[in-house]
Amino acid sequence: MLTCVYHPIDDVRVVEEDEAERLRASGVWFDSPTEAKQYRLKVEEEIKNESKDEVPKAKSKGKTL
């Protein structure tokens, strides 16, 4: 049977159920576009937080040299 799987940045795919299970097992394909969007927002937020944490470290290293 055909089913849809959704990715945070790729287009939706229509695949056979066994392929859909394999894609969902990878952790970045989802059953609904809402789940994919939530995952994308979570990852973007983590990246923003990493960037904020790295900037002060880089500035402090430059001052001590």
C-alpha cells in the first residue's frame, strides 16, 4: 500500500509501506507535515542556541591572547 512520508526540508514522498517504515526509522521522516515542521523548528532553535553559546567563547579567547 502507498503512504506519504514528510521531511522537514525535503518534499513529501509517496512510497510503499515498507519503504515508509525504513524512512521513519531514520528519525527525520514523519507521518504528518506537522511533525516534520515541529522537528525542523526544534533543530533550528538548537542551532540558534549553539551559535549564541559559541560567540562569547570566541570573544573571550581573543581577549586572552
